[in-house]
Amino acid sequence: MKRRNFLKASALTLASPLLASGDQKVKRNTQNPIVISTWNHGIPANEVSAEILHAGGSALDAVEAGVRVTEADAQNQSVGLGGRPDRKGIVTLDASIMDSQGNAGSVAFLQNIKHPISVARLVMEKTDHVMLAGQGALEFAKEQGFEEENLLTEQSAVGWEEWKRNNNIKDTWGPNDDHDTITSLAQDKNGNIAAACTTSGLAYKLHGRVGDSPIIGAGMFVDNEIGAAGATGVGELVMRTCGSFLVVELMRQGLSPMEACNEAVERIIKKEGKNTKSQVGYIALRKDGEIGYASIHKGFQYALYKNKKNKLYDVPSKL
Ligand code: ASP
């Protein structure tokens, strides 16, 4: 390209609304607090978040408190206490949190701590780092006053024994119902947005495996000018496509939350092929309060708290 044409093309690109620093035409919702969370465990989590939001609390406090409900639920086998273990029989947890200022914190491969989301928040607030992993994350948690406890419940131990009997080492991940991360996105009365994501990851994963949930931009992402997005499902597919960042960035480029979630799912399908058995689901919340969702397969649900109603919805499948 000749220099003159190059300069012309560059000027055009710079002038393009697609590269604007935010979709300024979208008004910020400040009327109604909103919470959207993945799966049916999002309902009790949303309840707690909504209470905080109605009392004037921040989106950050709301998402943390909400997902702590799921982490503490021993019956829930995909998050926190009672989570399904890895193939060595050890429960390892991943979590991340992001506030409206763009601050983020996360923990990966954390063991014996029931509330990884709160450890992630302290990584964000008390250190200069974004992510702590494994033994270091555990030591940090203990320094901050968290107590170690056994997270492997009887129910999850029995499931693991059964899996060992029925599977061989060549098996990869379990079926769809072996994973169900909670990712929660909230908008407070000031219109600010925050996100939290917490999981025990894929059931019977290799020891040491870390998923998308603690990776900022994969498991969740917040850009307060635009909105937020979060993921659930096979984390490897989310990580390879920077899923949550992609959804938010597509909204910045002008796609609606629905279009952005659909496009992010389509990109995975394009890479994996239409025969993929893996599930990925996305949720999105734009700053004007509009939401989006999409998933590869049927079965994915999201819980939405809006206009003082907290309801569970099915997401139509792409395949
Ligand atoms: N995304 C999680 C992971 O890959 C799994 C899930 O959604 O349950 O660790």
C-alpha cells in the first residue's frame, strides 16, 4: 500500500465507530439493581445479592456474597464445599472477581478453603497481584484468617470411587452434568457492574488442572463502560477463545448482549466442529441493563433477578 493510501486507511480506521472507546450511546441503568447468574444455584445466590443491592450495597459486595451461598452449599457438587474432586480425589478450587474500576483478583488450584471467592477478593484488595495459585494461595488465605477444612463430602467421595471403577485413565472429562460453575454479574443502584466466578472445575480433572474460572477475561470480565460477561462449561474452550473478554469487547463494538454471546459460542463451534460434545454457556449484562445468554448445547440455565423478580430461564441450544 502506498504511504498516502495507508494514511488514509489508518485515518478511516481511527474514525470508525467500531474502535470507539466505548459505546457511548448506551445509557447506564441506575433504576433497578440486576443480577444474572449461571445455573439454578443462581436463584439462592441472586436472592442474597439482591438484598445487598436494594440496601444500596455495591455490585462487588453483592456478587461476592451471592456466590458464597453456592460455595457453602455442601449439596452443590460443582462449587466450593462438596465440589467433585480431581482424579486423585482432591477438591481444588478456582475463583475470580472483578470490580467496576477494572481491579481483579483470583485464586487457582486452591485447596481446603471453602470460600475461594473471598480469597480472590483479598488478592485484589490487599496485594499488588491479580492471581495466586496452589500452596501460595493457601498460605495467603491462612494469613488472612481463613481456616482450612476438608471440602470432600461423603457424597462427592462416593461419586469419585464410582468414577474410578467405571472409567479408565484415557477418559477425558465427564458428561455435561459434571460441571456447573457459578458466575454472577450484578449492577448496583449507581449503575456500577461487578462479576464473580467460582468453581471446583471439571469433575475428575487431572491433578493440577486449572480452568477458565480464575482467568480474567475467560471465566468472567467487567468493563464498567460497557458491561460484563461470564462463562461456564468446559474451561479449555473458553480459555482458547478469551470468552468473557470477547463477549464484552463485542458489546463494545456495538453488538447486543445476545449477539455477543451468540458470536462467542459460534466461534467455539467453528473451532471444535458441530459434533462437539462439550458444553459452554455465556451470560452477559450490558450497562443499560440488557442481558444476553447463549450455549452450545441445551441444558444451560441462567437465573435473573430484575424488577424485584428472581427467575430461572432455559437457554436455547446452538446445536
Ligand atoms: N468452567 C469450569 C472449568 O472449566 C467448569 C464449569 O463450568 O463447571 O473449570
